[in-house]
Amino acid sequence: MNIGLIGCGAMGSVYADRLAWMNGVRVTAVCHPERAKAARLAELLHAGVHESYGEMIARPDLDIVCVTLPTYLHKEYVLQALNAGKHVICEKPLALTEADCLELIEASRKNKVRLCVAHVVRFFPEYRDARTLMRAGKAGSVASVRAARASLMPTENSWFLDKRKKLTAGHKKIRFTKGANSAEIDYLDVMLKP
């Protein structure tokens, strides 16, 4: 399975590392707005570097495109890949609005390709085990939930700190409590569903 990776920053590097350990999977192409970042990652992966995203997704040998760009760019790049007939794995969250997410889902259906949002926490053993206990009625009933994640905060000049580029719910900003993010929201949704 040949993977094209767009976004060679922090998450792109994490994806590249994980994909390199998978049997039958090879990152064959990378693309990033900063060519130096793309070149460094490409060298580690023995992958081709593309300055043009359109050129990369036009490659007939690519099976899947992984989008690890900042969230506010997801819709544009995921849509291009879907319309090019590529399966897509997108870093979470999928897009900034529900309408954009629905548009991407419809594009995947129309083009008969798969669209996967990388909600991986639900597959971690400790999270999976907690869900199994909940489902079996061995953990009691849920009265309240507090979720937090310990991770490094983005650097000063990160897009992540720009309020205009944050996740929205329609016209309102989603308010996450300190430390919670879409991974925790997804997991709680999966865990607490009957």
C-alpha cells in the first residue's frame, strides 16, 4: 500500500514513524509548503518530494493520502484527494464545521473512496478495556466525566494558537475545558453510547 503524506510538521512526522513500522505500507510521496521539511522527512522514508499537492495526488501509484496539515486546511486538501479518487486518512478533527464534514463525507461517497478520521485513542488498550468494563456493567453508572490529556503545548507562533483557525460548531466556537480535545470527545462518545 503506497501512502502520500501532506504535512511534514509534528503530526506528519508521527504518522511517518508509525507507517514505517507497518508491514506492506510504504510512504512513497511527501508534500509540504516548506520544501526543507518535506525533504528531511522524504530522506528518512526514501520517498519522493512534491512541491505541488496536485502533482502528488495525481500519482497513479498512491493508494491513500494522509492529511496531517493544520485543521483549518483539512477541508481543502481532503476534498482534492477524494475528488482525485484517493482514499484519505485525515488527522482529527476532520474540518472546522459540521457542514464541511458533511461535504467531505458526501464527496467520499460520490467518489467511492474511504475517508477515515484518525481517532486512535479508542483503540489504545487501556481505553478499550475501560469501554469493555463499561459495556459489561462492571464499572457502575456514569455520573460525570472529567477528561484531560497531558501533552506539549504548541510553540508561540503556532497556527494552533490562532483563534480564527479553531474548531467551530456552526457559528459558535466549541469550548473545550483545559486539556480536553477532540480525541477525548470521540472516546467519550464511543464509550458512553449504549
